Amino acid sequence: MALISLPQQEALGRIKSDLDAFVGKKVRMRTAKGRGLMWEKEGVVEETYPNLFIILFEDKDLFRKASYSYADVLTKTIKLVCPQTGEELFPWLPDRF
């Protein structure tokens, strides 16, 4: 059982360290909203913590913070994309863990 969780733990650590480089920078987040609808929004990675990270979204002079876990990225529940290039921030992640 430890052999299975080790790569996941390493991947979670790598996601956090990669995301640390984006603190203060814009990212585009994509997630499924249900019934085939996609939700896409640009925000700034405000801070990273050991188990989660915070993105600050601005919508018509209204600021909203949302927190996500690194497991959300690992399981591809959310996708983070560079807004300038459109490339995924974590292309090294496999489709399924």
C-alpha cells in the first residue's frame, strides 16, 4: 500500500513547489460545473499552504477568494492554465492516478 501512495505524495509535493512559482501571477482555472458546463475564470494565485492554495478572482469590482487542494489538481478536478499561452501548468501529470 505504501508503494501506491508514494508517487501520489511526490506528485502532490511537486504540484505545490511548481505552484509556489506562480504566487502573485495570473492563472486561468477550468473546472466542470455539472451537466456538461465548464466554468473558466482568471485569477491570481495569492498564497500556497502545505495542503491548499488560494486564488483571488475579480469580477466587476468584486473580489472573491477560493481555496483548492493540490489533490484537486492531481485528480484533474480543476485545471490551471497559463492565460498568455493557454498551456497547462502541470503537463507532466498523467491523465489518471
